[in-house]
Amino acid sequence: MTDRTTWRVVVPVSVLVLLVAMTLAVEPRLSHIGVTGIVERFDAFRCVAGLAFGVPGVLVVAQRPASRVGWLMVVIGAAQAGGVALGAYGLLGINDGGLPGDDWAMWLSNWIWVPAYLAVPTVLLLIFPDGRLPSPRWRPALAAAIAGIAVAALDWIFQPVTLMGEVGRMYPPGYQGVFANLTGVPQAVRTAGTVCSLIAAVAALASLVVRYRRADEQMRRRLQWIVAGALLTVSMFGLALMVPWGAPIVALACVPLSAGVAVAVVAYRLWDLDLLLSRALAFGAVSVLLLAGYALIAFTLGGVLGAGAAAVLVALAVHPLYLRAGAAANRLVYGDRDDPARALRRLAARLSDAGAPEDPLERMAAEIGRVLRMPYVAVEEHGAVVASWGARGEVAERVPLHHQSHDVGTLVVGERLRPKDRALLAELAPHLAVAVHAHRLSADLERSHARLLAARQEERDRLRYELHDGVGPTLAAVALQMDRGRRLVDTDPGKAKEIMDDLSARIRATVGNVRAIVNDLRPPPLDDLGLAGALAELGKGFAGHLAVEVEADLPALPAPIELATYRIAAEALTNAARHANASRCTVHVRARDTLELHIDDDGVGLASLGSAPGQGIGLTSMRRRSEELGGTFELRSGDGTGTHLVVRLPLATS
């Protein structure tokens, strides 16, 4: 929040609190001269309403100047707080020797509260929370609310101020006010206005129900509190009208609705208010406690200690109350942001409770959102969201996640962060990075497993085609020729001999095909000579076309590593001999924690490989064999500088 916005909040809130404090400051004097108490004359309700609606309204307007709901709450709070202060001033002047303008202050206070009073259960609920009616069909309800408010306000404007004298002693005997002969609006108009207000109040509650039924899950959670608070507020107003001791009920009637609004604003971020909300809540809570404490001490011990001593006692309670209220407000708005140890314990518990490999990220994102009271939390890998919690808004800040000096992802939060929030997230980030790294390893494992299954299925399909299309038809033909030859043995021995010779050649060719298929599964030199010897034997097969030099000093290796290395080397040597026109090639293999295969030739490079038939398949096969084992495949070449192949295969995971 900027300094300018802060002042837009601090100044009007201070004015509201000052107006209420001035009212309470003169209350002991009014009680001393015999004026009816603040509760009985309904001024306690106006004090509570002034703060309950004015302070949240100021906060909303400071953040969203175009908010109709915020401005209406400001008007309601200002009217109630200003009216009660004017009333206290007027009563003090009228009953205690006179003050400038006390009659007019009393007259204004006598009716200014009425529009604010009636707007709460009617207009405010009709346009809550977005400042618009649910639909144009609700315009008659708004018109009825405005008509009821106008009639009631005019009625109180044209009523004598002594009308309120019916609730107790408020004016000295014979006092008439500024307009002595006013009688209000006609009874029929008054009744019509009351009916309009009742209809508007019922319609306003119905509009909240309609909004609730149409809303999404997040908005429903917000409206639940508001609907409950509105129902209690309207019910308390109705009860106050039916019982003779309704003044205390009226004094507290606005509390449920304002509390529901506060919960919707704070816990469910109805208007996404700024960070000042925490201090505003603390300030508001202390203000209410101070007002209640002052009233209690003034009315119980005021006669013994005096008003000044009572004020001192209340002032001594400010600091500890502010600390407690501030801690509670911070916990309500920011969760455990001020307690990193607790936040870390919660995250650790979520991580230890996680079940499936993908669960930790989702659980930790949700826990960060709940613990730190953030509306949106997401974890990104390579720009893609892999876990999220809440609904993304317009504001988003990003915190990088590092694991062992490597960037593994980003934590995205949907809120402007304070410096201390960034420090806390910096402490949480390494723990979250571990989960992100585990998620990445799990995803890599899944991909490797999928590639392995695909390769196995591909190999099975190849074997099936080889056996079905090659060996199978050959053996079937051999069987037919064998039957034919057997029938000709007695009748045409010469022909039978020719058939047998042909069958012998076919059978030898079939044996060669089967041996080739078996060799494709695992070349015999690997079993007989090991990888180093097999590579040396492979290089000798290119004698006359390509001089191959093999350098290999290898320990015992896993079978998949040996086979992949042999196949990659064979494909690379074939490419060098057939396509690169190379005359010399070196093969260097070494193995520690990782097997490294380097193959370099002096051919023309990759320039001619694009047009070589089947060459793309060969490169793809080599790359796939490397990646299936979690390795890397690197091919470098320049025109006329030869081709350089580097393959690295991890041994620890094989």
C-alpha cells in the first residue's frame, strides 16, 4: 500500500473513531445531569454501526475507489458516527447551559441516522458484494427501498425533536427545538413507506439467496457468512420492535452483518484488500474494546474515580490490548507468516503424509495457501503448472526454487508480498524444491518406463513380423516341398533329389535368418568377448573401407548398458563408412560412475546425412537407446570436420 493510500485510510478512520470517542467522552457528564443513558436512547447502536460499517467501507474505497458497496458503507458509517456526535453535542448544550448551534445539531442528529439505518437491510444487501443488482428484475425492489428510506427520512425531518423524549429524559422541561409545530408526514404516507421498507428488506434477503444459488463454490463460502449475518441482523431488528427492552438489541443488531462482511473480506478475500487490513482490524478491535471498557468503568467507577481517572485506566490497557489484537489480526489475515517454525512444521507434516508421488506438490501448495492465507499458490516446472491451489487472480509474484544449485521450478503466489513474506518463502523454498525435484524424478521415471515399454513392444512387433513374414512362410514352403519330394522318391528319383537339394539350401538360409534374429537380440560377441572385445571385433568388420581404432578399458557392466553401447557404436560406424565417406574412426569408451562413449571420424560430417536413406531412423534409434537408460546423446559436426558423437549412460541407475 502506498503512502497516499495509507493516508486515505488513516484520516477518515481516525475521524470516525474521534467522533465516537467524543460521544463517549461527554457521556459521563450527560449521565450526571440526568440525560437518559446511551443505550436507551439508541446512541450505542449508532456508535457501533459507525465503526462497524465505516472502517471496512474506508478500506474498500481506498483499494477500489469505484466500489459502490464501499462508498455506501462509508456513508452509513459517517452518518451514524456523525449523527451520534452531533446528538451528544446538542444534548450537552441543550441540558447544560447552551452551546453554539446546539438546537440545529440536535435536529440534524434526530433524522440523519434514518437513511443509514434503513439502507443496511435493504440497499446494501441488494447490491452486495459487487455493487450491482442480481439482474434488472430487481429494480422494483431497489425502488421500494429508496421510497421507504425517503418517506422515513422526511417523516423524521418534519417530526419535533422531542419525539425521542418518549424513551426517557433527553431535554429540559418545555424544550421545543428549532421547529416546534412539525408533525411529520401523513399517516397513510408513513404506513406506505414502512411497507416499502419491509418489502425491500425481504427482497434483499431473497437476492442474497439467489446470488448464493448462482455463485461458484468460492463465492458461496463468502456469501454464507453474509447471508447468516444479514438474517441475524434483520431478526434482531424485528425482535427489538416486538419487545419492550429492545434498545440493547438494537445497539448490537448491526454486529452480525458487519461480522459476516468482515469474515468474507478477511478469511475469503472478498475484495482482496491490502496489507493494511491487519492493522486496521487490530485498531478496530482495540477501539471497540476501549469504548466498551470506558463505558463500563465510567458507569461503575466514574462516581468514585472521576471521568479523568477512568480515562487513565482505559489508556493503560491500550498497549497490551493492541499487542494481543494485533497478533490475532495478523494470524487471521496472514496465517503463520510471522511464525516460520510453525509453517515449516505444517509443511513437513503434509510432506510426510503424502501418498502417491504426485501428492506432495498438491498438498504443499494447498498447505502454503492455507497456512499463509494466500488466495492462489502454484508450482511451475519449465513454465507449466504442475500443482496449484485456489483461484488465480491478476496479481502474481514468483519465487525461484533451487535444489543443489539447479533451478527446478518456480513458486507462484497470487498476492503482493511484504519483505518479511519474501523472507519466509525463501525459507520454505528449499523444502518445496525437494518435493519439486522428487516430482521431476518421478516424471522422468514414468517417461523412461513408458519408453521402455514402447521399445519392448516395438521389439516384440519386429520379432513377430520377422517370424511371421520371414521364417514362417519359409518353413511352410519347406514342408510343402518335403511332401512333394517324398511322393516323387519312387516315381522320379532325379526330381526328388533336386527338390531335396533345394530344401537343404532353404533350410540353411532359414537357419541363418534365425541366427540373425537371435544376434539382433544380443550379439554373441558380447557374451564371448565382453564389450571391449566385441567393439574391437566390430571394428575389424570394416577393414578395407574404414580404419577403426578402439580404446576400451572397462569393468563388468550391466547387460542393458553393454547392448546399448554396442548398438550405438555399430550404427555410428555404419554411418561413418556408408554416408560420411570417412577413412578413419576412433572409438573410446571409459566407465566410472557413468559410461562415456566417444566416436570421432574424419568424414564429410552431417552435411550429406539429410539425404541418406534411413539415416534419420538410425540417429533416432541411437538417441532413443541413450534416453531409455537415462543417458544423454550429443552429436556435433561441421562441414569437412568429421562427426563427433558423445554418449553418456549412468551406471548407478542401471
